[in-house]
Amino acid sequence: MGFDKLTVVLTVLALLVLVGGSIRVGLGILGFGAGPNYNEAMFAIMLFAWPFTLVVAAIFGSIAMARVQGFAAALALLVGGTVAGYVFVWFALGLIYQITGGNLRSPGLPTVLVPLVFLAVNVAAVYVAWSHILHKG
């Protein structure tokens, strides 16, 4: 059984959006490109940039999932994946914020933990893409 080309393209597009958005959001959280208004930048990142990244990636992934598994699975990915990705990152960054005394821009622990949070989200997305979309196609 071969892969449907459109399903593969949509899946790869979803993963690329997620990886690119994760890198940009992760760098922003660590203070790269934030300028003097770091708190405003963090607010914008967590309120707009990260949810936008998740929704766009989930839309592409859901279309691919619908082509392979059906509408119910696609809806579960769209809603569940978006909510789970947002809640996980929000919770993990909150813990890192508490551990570091409220300074995510400090060198050391945050520069290791913040990328690991986004790496975990991307690994989960690759797992879902492989096991539920590409492996079934």
C-alpha cells in the first residue's frame, strides 16, 4: 500500500509549520528579538503566535488525518492536538518560570528547558503523524 501524495504533503506541511513556529516562539520566549519590551513580547507570543502556529499545523494535519482515518479522527486531532499543545507548553513554561525565579531570559537552565518543551511537542506531533496518518496510508 503506497502513500497518497496529497496526504504526505499535508502531513509534512503541518510538521514544518509546527517546527518553524516552535523555533520562532521558543527563541522569542528566551528573549531573542524581544527588545526592551520583553513582557509585552511574551504576552503576544503566548496569546497569539503559539496558538496561531498550533491551529495552522492542526488544520493541515487534520485534513491529512481526514483523508486516512475519517472526520472524527480529524476533529479529535484538530481540537485535542491544539488544546493539548497549548496547555502543555503553558504549564511547562509556568514550571520553568517558577524554577528560575521568573526569569526565562537568564542563561543556563531556561536555555536548556525551553527548547526541550518545544522538542517534546514536535516529537509528539511526529509520532501522531507517523503512527496515525503516514503509517496507515
